[in-house]
Amino acid sequence: MSQIGLNHFLVVSSILFGLGIFGIVTRKNAVMVLMGVELVLNSANINFIAFAKFGNFGYQGQVMALFVIILAAAEAAIALAIVLNIYKTFSNVNVDEIDTLKD
């Protein structure tokens, strides 16, 4: 029976990171791009927790993960407000079609 080690956490984190980058690069919808950013931030959280556990860093990894969660919540709230404002102005949330600035 094998135990779950650092390599397992790193593989899951790299898969999440890759899916997040794929979502950011390929999606045109602003909400889907934000979901890709959240996946990237969650992969960073997995790395923080895994290195804190296997590297004997105490609670530093958990504190950093908590900071990233707070940052992600603030980012989601502000970004969704911006997306709603863009939809109200342009009636569209595709990021490649929004290229003009309003006064």
C-alpha cells in the first residue's frame, strides 16, 4: 500500500495549473477566464499546503494559503463587478470583443 507523498500533491497541482492556464488562454468569456484564474490560485494553495506539510515549515504554508483564499475572494468580487459593468455597457462579456474605452 502506497502513501500519498509530495509528488502526488505536485502532480495534482500541476494539472490544476495547466487547466487554469488553458482556461485563461482559450476562453473568450470573461467569467470563464476568471474561473481559470481561480484554478491557478487553487493550485498555488495546494503547493503551499504540501510544502508546509512535507518541508516542516510549521504553519507558514497554511497562513499563505489563507492569504491566497482571501485574495481570491476579493478578486472574484471586484472582477465580477467589472464584468457586470461591462455587460451593462456593451451587452457582451467576450473579452476579445471589448476593445473600446468609454469616457
